[in-house]
Amino acid sequence: MSFIEVNSRTIELNEEGFLLNPEEWDKDVAKVLAQEEEGIEDMSEEHWSVVNYIREYFVEKNLAPMVRKICKFTGVPLRRIFELFPSGPAKGACKVAGLPKPDGCV
């Protein structure tokens, strides 16, 4: 287990850097996860469009969206998602979005 500090809060992560308690997520947590876990220094509008879509989908359906849905609904091509989140949509984007580690392929 590891932890991140966000605005005087200690947030617990699993061994792969995913939030143990997704309800602790907010945009400040996302920024810290992006920097410390994914090496993303500045979250661009494109980053946020992907993260926000993933969050909304997860809240509604309690699972991560398939990558095709992410591309379709955000307008961000798959190649660009991998540029934005070098560890990929399942590991990187879902981690920054505060989701638990997705099962299988997204």
C-alpha cells in the first residue's frame, strides 16, 4: 500500500497506484495522481475530457467504459489517448479518474 497527500488529506492507494476508496476522488486528487503516478505534469483540456467522461460513465454504470466509447464520446482518437496517458486508457486514464483497477480490457 502507498499513500498520496492531497490538501492535508492522506489518500490510500493499492500496490498499483489506484485509489482504494474511489469516493475520495476529486480534481485535486486527479492532479496528484496524474503527476505522481503517471508523470503528467499539467492536465490539459483533453486530459480532463477523457477523465470526466470515464468518471461520469463509472458513476452511472459502476464500470469503466470501453476505449471505443471513450474515443467516440470525447472525440479524442485512440493514438492521442495513449499520448495523453502513456500507460494507456485502462491503467493511466482510469487511475487518474479515480476508478478501481478495471477488470479486463477497456
